[in-house]
Amino acid sequence: MNESMRFAIGSIFIGLLVLAIKYAAYVMTGSIAFLSDALETTLNVASALAAAGALYMSQKPADQNHPYGHYKVEYFAAVFEGVLIVLAALVIMREAYFGIITPPELNASPAGVALNGLASVINAAWATMLMRIGRKHRSPALMADSKHIMTDVYTSGGVLLGVVLVFLTGWEILDPIIAALVAVNILWHGWGLVRESIGGLMDEAAPEEEQEALRQLISKHGDGALEAHDLRTRHSGHVTFVDFHLVVPGDMTVENAHKICDRIEEGIAAEMPGARVTIHVEPENHAKHSGIVVL
């Protein structure tokens, strides 16, 4: 089991632990905001299960029906998590609405407040670790799970503030109002996650800085060629697919042209692990005199 999979499974157990802590905080205080916070955490568990399943599927080797591999399944998990975030916000808004109509009677339990705070600390630490591992392995599923959990941290912070204000002021209606405001914040984060994941499914190009790094690597390792043009990129999970046209002298042998291609591919692989490079070799009369000039 690789590192990404271990962290994905770890998220399931962390989610269950945090859910139990938050529900205990709700039982101690009777706060609708704490209940809403616990409901949002149930979706953390569901999203962690989705992320683990997506990572398992994405690591399957390419087959006859999926010659480019199964990497994109991670984006489906990320979209699913974004939808769950939106659903969580709607559930919280519903609870807040009924709470505004009939404000609940709260029990000023310091232990309940402390438990909710402890859950936030655990979530924040785990989300930070997940983001680091997700970036290391370029895993959309782990990064989406990290963002989802960090959204839960923001939710808990707002909820905690609201409950403390209720205890200090005695204005019980603040409890559902704070919950509703936090739900709006969750909606915003959920939309951002869905938009980013859909970009991956739609084969958006790699960021410009990554494309510029590719141009420099092609130029650096393409000695013997004349130019490269029509560079195209797309992300698929943690893999970046790269293809371009490489112009070589018309009298160059196939063997020598192949050596140049191997050298470029090895140079890109050394700097960008996980890149899949396809090169179309053309004679010099196909040169466009634009794009990447080989040094």
C-alpha cells in the first residue's frame, strides 16, 4: 500500500473520530450550530471513502478499454466531494432556519465547547498533512479531501465563536444565525472545488509556469533538432500528458531522431515525474519558425 492510499484510509478513521467528538459536543450543549457541524463532518467520512476508492481505481494499470490509464477517476471523486460540501451547506441552512423560528435552549457546557475545539485542532492538523501528501503525489482526490476537511475547520471556528457569543450574551438566536453564515462560506468553497475538478475533466491545459518549464526542458535537451511547436498539455490526476511536434533536419536518420526524442523524454521525466510525453517528428520543411527554438 503506497503513501497516498495510507493517508486516504487514515482520513476515514480521522473523520469517524472527529464526528464522535462533535456529536458529543452537541449532546452536551444542545446547540444547533454544533449539530450542524457534526452533520457536515458525516460528509467528511463519505468523501474520505470516495477519495480512497478513487485512489484505488486510479492506480490500476492501463488496459484495452482504458489505454491512458484510470487517473481521471480522481476528478470524479473531487467533484463528488464538492457536491457533498454543497449538500452539507443546505442541511445546515435548513437547521438554521428552524432554529431562527424557534431558538433552542442551550446548555452552557465548557466541556462541550472544549470538545468542539479539540475536533477542529485534529481536523486542521490532518488537513495540512493531507494537502502536503496530495501535492507531493499530485493527487486531486487527496487535495480535494484536504480542502473539504479544512472547510470543516472553518465551519467549526464559526460555530465555536457563535456558541461562545450565545453563552456570553444570552442571545440564543445567534446560534442559528452563525450556523447560516457558516453555511454560505461552505457553499463558496464547495463551488470552487467543483469548478477546479471539472477543469481537470475538461482537459484544461497545465498552468503557464509548467508549460514554460516544459519549453525550457525541450530546448535544453533537444540538441540536434531545429525547433518544437504545437505544444499541448493536459492533466489527468497526478499525470501530465505532453505532446508536441519536433522538427529535425530532413537528412537525419530515424535512429538519430529517436535518440533526440529519448533524451528530451528523459530530461522531462527527471524534472516532472509522472509526465507522459508523445513526440511527433517532422522534417525541416515543416518548420513553423515559431514556438520552441532548440538551443
